[in-house]
Amino acid sequence: MSEAKRHYDRLLAAHYSWMSGAPLEKKVAEQRGLLTDLGLNGGPKGIAVDLGCGPGYQSFALIDMGYNAVIAVDTSADLLAELKKARTDSQVKTVLADLRDFPMLVEQDSADAIVCMGDTLTHLDERSDVSKLYRDAYAALAPGGRFVLTFRDLSQELTGLDRFLSVRADDQRVMTCVLEYEPECVIVNDLIHVREESGWIFQKSRYRKLRLSPSEQVAELKRIGFTIDHDRPIDRMHAISARK
């Protein structure tokens, strides 16, 4: 995820929590409700893994739901620092690592839940990386353990002015996103104006996201051996909950 990591380090990490538009505890409560709805409130609650944890919305939700420990993985040192500063949950272990290093972080058959949420999945470089992550997750889960994904369905191309998206704006920051489509990816151009004492400062960066079809992801998960419990759109994302 080198291109995504550069984008977050250069621009997005500094604005990520602001983009969410809500305080930490509200986001945690929101994710707790979503994870419960997707089946993570039943069964054993030992180790959970949060892949692409960001500032900790899912990690803290999992602890609040009763999981004994969460391994929180992200490539952004700034977002991991934000997570550690926000709450001092000793059960959350932060790990600065690429998702492709996942097998070195979790023992086989040890995790009761693995989540990969937000748009983390689309940050992987290749479709083969996605398939490998699914296989690694299956190996790391205990029997009956659950794997939860959310991601944006970018498989359908937006055209014309629909490619220009207003992300968020207040009196201090304005963020716009412009999409450019390639056969396998979408180039995401993030444009941010920040008000400083000297006036408005313009910041910009771009990176690629994979165009992943929900139906293809479900088919791949089934081939690996997962049972699909949930497969549906939620707000502007698509959610899949699978069971080993």
C-alpha cells in the first residue's frame, strides 16, 4: 500500500478525523451498532484484529462490545498516535504495518473477529493482494470466527460533474474529491483548502483505489471457504460479514 501510505502521510491523516464529521465517541457508538448488526456480538470474544484501524473507531467499538484484546494495524504513524492519545485502553495493541504483513502479526486459528473497514480494502495495490488477504484472514480466524468488510463500490463509473464530490466544509477547511477512472482503479484527487492567519492554503494529493465489485468479493470469499452471513449496502459503503 505504498501509494496509499504516501497519500495519508502527505495529506489525509492530518484531516481524517475532521472528515468523519463527528466526535470520537459518536463514531465508536456508530461502529458498535454496525458491528453488532453484522453479527460480531455473539460467540467467543477473545482476540479481534482491526485492519486499517485509523484513529480507532472500530478498535474501541470491539473493546466496548467485550472483546478481550484488539490488534490495531495501520500504515499511518500519525493515526496510530491519535488512537493511542484518544483512549488508554490497554487491551488495544497498535501495530505500524502493511496489511500484507498480516500473517506475521496473528497466529493461525487465534482470532475470533477480523474487521477491515472504512475503505481500507481498496487501498491494496493489486487484486491479488485482496485475495491473499482473504486467505490470510481465513487462516487466522478460529472456527466460527467472523470477517467483516466494508468498502466503497467503485465498480460503477461516475461521469461528468458527478465525479466531483464535496467531502466536508466548515469555516476553517473545505475538502473536495475528484475521481478519474481507469480499468482496474480509480484515481482519487483530494483537494483541501485550509484557512490560516495569512489566508487560505491549498493542499492536494492523489492516490489509486481498486475498483472492487461486491459480488466478486462474495464469490472469492466463498471459494476460500467462508460462509456469507451479510451482504448489503450500508449508507455509501458495501458491507460483507463472513464466517469461518
